[in-house]
Amino acid sequence: MIKSTSGYLDIDGQKLYYEVAGEGETVVLTHAGFVDSGMWDTQWEVLTPRYRVIRYDMRGYGKSDPVTAPVNRRDDLYRLLRQLKVERAVLIGCSMGGEISVDLTLEQPQLVSKLVLVSSVVTGFEMQGAPPPNLLEMIAAAQAGDIERTSELQLRLWVDGMYRTPEQVDPEVRRQAARMNLIPVKNNTFGIADSQEFEPLTPPAVSRLGEIVEPTLIIAGALDHPEIVRAADLLAREIKGAQKVILSDSAHVPNMEQPAAFNRALLAFLD
């Protein structure tokens, strides 16, 4: 077990939790918008013997402070890199974490050596077709203050995906995701911080993907919403030289559902 250190970054009076372990090239893990940095537990074990790895809980998640106003997520990540004296790093982000990583790459390209985008869309990407099943019910539950129901519907949307029932998903993955998800649901993190873009990247990333020259790996789950898979296709097409891996038998968090296959693809790309 590699020894880790942890701490807090003060951002305008709010604390952002981070953890660091390992030595060598720096790798930064940014979590999805319904869980926290614990989603990377398996990757943490694999990466820390090889790299200096940083993971953190975005404000409103995990061990970080709840949010009280809209947040510029890419600026939070930039401040964290400055706090930890990171000159250049591999950015790995899932879902909203991938969106943040792309925006920071376009804004501060000198900081980024490689990109790994998992189940990610980018700013300016327009979802097409009918809304995902359970989405409207989830919004109604959140507005009614039904925390347990809101959390369960978020798990159905992101962990189960469109093509499976909860019983068809590894119960341990669901338990881990539920434990992490309850915190942002109770904090109303999305409603307060992220429901409307705050200080958005202009122009948005979707029109600027050709500017990304850093080596990029795109990973998505075959059982995720079709628009997430379409976004992966767009990223692979528009980012020059990007590699794409689609993992079967997983939805929005393939690193949790298929950790062995995910880690093989990740290490092959990084090494």
C-alpha cells in the first residue's frame, strides 16, 4: 500500500478535499457529477505505484464543503494544481470530470500532457432525442425533497443505464455509488452549483476540439445512454489521433463496473 497524504484547498472560504500518493509523472483524477473521488479506488491502487496521483472531491461532494453558489469547476481544478505545484499532468475525468478536464486543457494547454475522457460530453454538446428514462421523475423527486428516491433514480440513470434493471447490476457497485451519491443529493449540489453554467468557456469546447493536440484516450460504456456514446464518437473524430475504447457490460462508470478491462486500456495508453 502506497502511503498517501491528504489536505484541503481553501477556495473563497470553502474547503476542497484532496489526496496525493506516489511519485513520478503526475496524474489527476476528476470524478463524475453524481459520486466523488472514491469512484477511482481501483485505479488509485493501480496508478499510485507508478505515478504521482492526485484525486479530489469537487465542492459539494465527499469530504469537501457544501456549495452555496455557482462554481467554476475548471478554475477549482486549476487552483488545486497550483496549490500542489503541478507544472504538467495527465488529466483523467469521468462525465462532468471529463468536461472540466477538456475545458482546462483548452484554457491552460501548457498544464496538460495527456487526456483520458470517460463517459464524457463537452461544453456546447447538444443532447438529441427523448430525455433519458427516469430523468423527469428524478427532477420531480428532487424538487419534492425526496432524497432517497432522487438518489435511487440517479443510480438507475447512470449506474444501471437504459438497458438494465437494478437487479442486473453488480450490487456492490450500486452500494458504493449510492453511498457517494447521497452527499451531493442532500447538498443539492447540482441545483446550486451546476444547473446553469458559471463563467463558461467561450467559445465552448465542442467547437474547439481540433485545438487539442495532447494524446487523448476516450472510454465509454456500451450500455450508457446513446448520446454519451455519440459524444465519444465525436471526441474520437474531432481530436486528432485520439484513441477510443468501448467497454461492454457497463454504463456510465465503466471504471467501477469493469475495472480490470478499464485499467488495462488505461495503463496501455499511459505507459
